[in-house]
Amino acid sequence: MSMAATACLMLLTLTITLTASLIFPLVYGADIESDKQALAALKKSLVDPLNVLSNWDVAVSPCTWKFIECENNRVTSLSIGINNLGGNLAPELGGLSALVDLSIINNTIEGTIPEELGNLENLRVLRLSDNLLSGKIPPSLGNLRSLVFANLDHNELTGEVAYQIGNLPNMKVADFSGNNLCWDFWPKPNFLGDYTVCQAE
């Protein structure tokens, strides 16, 4: 190989290396940045009288925030127990595409369950029990084919539990007790709660 060809090849290799070093961090960073923005929207939608979310600072990675766990620079767990949080669940939560565990329990969260949660295709644990959530359980939760545990018990949910949720293939336990719900399918034993069949219209 001539010196000119060797120099050309070295220049091409250097160009590819520099391009990758510039592009891939931007793409990788965009994922954690979108996670950060989704969590920032949640913080804005919540009422936090005890200031437990005080270190949710958008100037730093959400992987350093309280109640957050990450893997491979993506948010995989959001777990908040008894902290007297009020307000609403932000629909932007549906953008946490790497989320495996969403647990916000024993607080006073109001409003409806965002239908956007049905976008969380990696979600295995959904626990929203012991809040003040109202309205219907969105049928979009039937898209969560990785879901293993669903605890929506002891809220103020009404209406029917959609058949799509009953067909989730990996569901082990689904507790919908302590609400005012009916079912448009016959629940399997792993569905806990009152099995009231919805009246046909």
C-alpha cells in the first residue's frame, strides 16, 4: 500500500472515530435527558409538602435523584412510598421507556391514571395503591405485556376493567380491590378484588 493510500486510510479512520465520539454521546445523552424531562414534569405536577423531591435538580443526572434507580444510564425504577405527596400523575411518565418499576404508593395522588403509561413496554411492576386516584383504568395498560405485578388497590377507581388487561401474558398478581370496579371479562385467580360483571348496555 502506498504512503498516500495509507495516509488516506488513517485519515478516514480518524474521521470515523471522531464522528462516533461526537454523535453517540449525543444520542445516548438524549435518552437520559428525556427521562429527566419526564421526571421534571412529574415533579411539577405533584404537591410535595415535605419537600422530599428537593434534590430533583435538572442540572444533574436523574440517576443521582432520590427515589430513582438507573441501569446503563437510563431510569429503570421510580419508587416513592409514604411521603404525603399530592397532585397528579403527569402523562409524561409514559416517556420513561426503560422503566421497569413504577411504584408510587400510600400517598394522596389524585386525578386519573394517564393512558400514556401504556407506552411503558418494559414495565414489570406497577404499584399505585393507597392513593386517591379516580376515573377508569385506561385500557392502554393492556399493552404492558411485560407486566408481572399490578397493584391499583384502595383508590377511587370506577368503571370496567378492560379485557385487554385480563389478557396480559406475564401477569402474576393484579390487585384492584378497594375500588368501585366491574369486569368485562371473567378474572383469572391472579386478579384480586370483587368480581362484579359489568352490566351490558
